[in-house]
Amino acid sequence: MLKRLFLLAMVGCLGMPMAQACDACGGSISGGGMGLLAPLRNNAIGLSWQYASFQTAPAQGQGSIDQFHSVELSARYYFTDRFSVQLFQPYRFNLREVEEERSNLSGIGDTRIIGTYNLFRQQDLGSGIQLFAELGAGVKLPVGEYDPDIHDANLPENFNLGNGSWGFILQPNLVFTKGAWGLLLNGSYQHFLPTRTDYQFGHQLSGQLSVFWEKSTAKGYRFIPNLGLQQEHIWADAYANDRTVSGTGGTGTFASLGINIRKGQVLGGVNYAIPIIQEYSQGEVEAQQRLAIQFSYLF
């Protein structure tokens, strides 16, 4: 039954790329968690590709398009029946286009290490409804390259491969299931310390609500389509003198559609999201489509 709960729960948990606070015409990918694998008590390794893009609002001067790609290696290991540790290491490709001019950066991004504890693994709530609940907490290590003078190259602060600061992460996961149907609620809060130059990146809060359904086949495949909403809020950046950085921060609501497939110890998923309500960088920047693809091996 717990494996069935996992297969239902994984549907909406494929981490979508979330924006960091946007400098004017800029953004980034902060990375999601392993909510995809949360309700299954298995060790796992995974590989994902995430994509997000932003462009200057048409009313703003010289237009630009920023594209952010992240290839992320993830791993999870259970030390006890309830407690696990997760590791996420991204490799980033950032591209900016201004008319016919292109700028790009690529390299290792910031590392995230998160410990998770299963609060409820299969709690019966009555009427055939079951609950899985998990709480994760961890740190973000400033491993990725950070250049505080990146503006000298006409690039925004958030175009850096890492944000040059330590961060603290809190991630709750709730999954309700009844029969072949389920409801996912999860969230993530990232709190950043100042960089070595006392630049303060905006903290990030995101959440997801997804409805999903499972269909099994005679050949052992399990298909789990999903439909949901994703919400994010990014606080504005601040200089060392506490003055707010113009053109940073924002809020966005995204409609998402995806599907996950599992056979044996291998699972894969794809998720697509488009903005339906947004306000980034005081209207200077518009978020575009987002896409995430993930493969995992369970052992």
C-alpha cells in the first residue's frame, strides 16, 4: 500500500524551476526538492533537467531574453526507517540575448543538503483517505561561482552560477490519497545570509497544489498524470546599506501539467508550467514557460 501511495504522490512533486529574485531582465533557477520520491522509503539517485526563461516587458527600453538551464544530480539515503538525507548538486547554463548579442555562463551551482523526517507514513483519516506527511530542513552551501562585480559585464546579480551566500531550507510535504486519486500540497522556504560583500539576496517562498490519478497496465507500467498550480514569492534584494535593489523581487502563479511513469526500479517524469498571474521586478520582467524532466533509480 505504501508503494501505491508513493506512485500516486510522485505525480505532482516533480520539482519545477523556481525563479530567484529578478534583477532587471534577469532571473535564475533555485532548484526544487525530492518531493517526487518523498513517500517511498527507498534509497535513490536521480538526474533532472530544468528550464526557465524571462524576458523584458515590451514597454521597457532595450529588450533581452534570459534562459536558465540546470542539470541536477540528486541522491537520497535512509539512515533509519523515518530519517533520510538528500543531496542536490546542479550544473547550470545561463544565457542572455540582447538583440544579436549573447552572453553566457556555465558551471557548478550551489549544493543543497536536506534532512527529512516522515511524520506520517500511512495515516488513516477515515472514509478511505490516507495521509503521508514529511518535513525537511537543510542548508545551501555557496559552492557555485559568485562574482560580486558581474554588473561590469552588463549582467544582473542573479546571473551568477551561485549566489555567494549560505542558505537555510524548510520543505514540508503533504499527500492525501483515496483510491486512485490524490492531492499533493508541498512548499519550500529558502532563507539566505548576506554575501561576503554584504549583498542580501531575497528570500524565497514557493508552494504547489496538484491533483493526480494513477493508471496501471498489464505490462507493469504505471502512468500518473497531474494538473495543478504553483505559486512563488521572492523578496527584494538589498545592498549592504539595507537599501532595496531596484528591479528585484516578485510573485508568480503558474498552471502546471505533467505525467510520471514508473516501471520496476526506474521512474521518469515531465512537467510543464506557464504563468497565469505575475509581477516580477516591478513589472520590468515577464516570466515565460518552464519545463522539468527527471529520471530516478530506486534501490
